[in-house]
Amino acid sequence: MAEFVVEFGKDGRPVEPDGRLDAAAFHRNHQPIWEVLRRFLAGKSGEVVEAGSGTGQHVVHFAGHTPDIIWWPSDLNEQHLKSINAWRAHSALSNIRPPLRIDLSDPAWCPEIHDGSGPGKLLAVFCANVIHIAPWRVAEGLFEGAGRYLGANGRLFLYGPFKRNGKHVSVSNAVFDSSLRDKNPEWGVRDIADLEKLAANAGLALIETVEMPANNMILVFGPAKSA
């Protein structure tokens, strides 16, 4: 079952003096996620945006395995941005850029690409545990921006719980979905078919679905012409 939603820093876990936050989920899922990303990223160079970096722990782990890739973490929450910056400093990795303040509900969510202060065309976008704890317009903006910013052979990796053909893949995910909708009616576990429609509108297509621990998945999208 996907982890219950809390704002990092308000979940009772310790906060380091420098602002670093620690997500319990990171310790459970970072290695399985990396094994999927590694198949595409290993040996490549380019730039990757993590959309919704949370604490910043994932981007540090991935950047440590990909010295030739420039990683751009991002978030909208100020405490998360502080934590990302702190983890970046703590890691001392030269291939992690300062976090971008990105609002995924805006289809032009990375204006830094246009003004030259941020990344260029992207090798990949990675987004974990975001769209089920956000209004649907965030998923819409994520896909529209990914379609705009990804390079010709780029990939969007989307991690989290999903429904398949309108049905939950487990009882625990159904319970989780109900808890999300009770918390905010605009939230909820999204159906893969609905995400494929967003992808098609953005010129993307679903390339692969990878089953992950705890009834999660990684959905891999790429330009429709290369799918």
C-alpha cells in the first residue's frame, strides 16, 4: 500500500539543523526505483528534472550513480525546497543544480528552460508520489510540460499507485484511495487509461509499465513517434 500522505517535516520525523528532512518512504523505495531508471539512464549524459522532489533524498541518490547527468530537483513547498538545498550541500555532488520552484499545474512549469537559466531539452523527467495527492490539473500540467521539454528520445518516469482499467490493483490501494478522497476530493489514485489520454494530448505514449513493491508502479512515457 502506498504511504499515507503527510507533508515532510510535519510527520514527526526529525529535522536536521540544516533543514534536511528524512522520508521513511525513501528508504523503502529508492533502490527499486533506481533499478528501473538505471536501465535508461546508465551511461548517458544530459539533464533530468525531478518534478516534486520532496525531501531531496532521491535526487541525491540518483545523481550519485550518474555523474554525467545534470539533475534539477524541484518542488513548490518552501520547507521541501530548503531540505533539497540542504541535501544538495550535504552530498557535495557537482551534478545537482539548485532546486527549481515549479508549479506543475502551470503547463509552462519550467520557464527556466526558455530564459536560459535552467536546463535545456531534457533526457528525462522523474516524478514520484505527486499526482495522487494533487488536483487533476497537476497531472495535466505535468504531461503538457513533459511533452514540451523532453528531447526527441526523452522519457517521463511516473512512480506511485495507479488504477488499471478503472479498478484498483489491491484492496489496500482502494482503502488508500478512499482516504485520499476523504482528505481532499480533488485527490485520488489515477487510472492509467486517463493518464494515457493526457500523454497522447502531449505527444507522448506509454512505453512500459513496471510493477513495483507495495502495489506501486512506474509508468514510462516517451514521444509517441518512438514508442
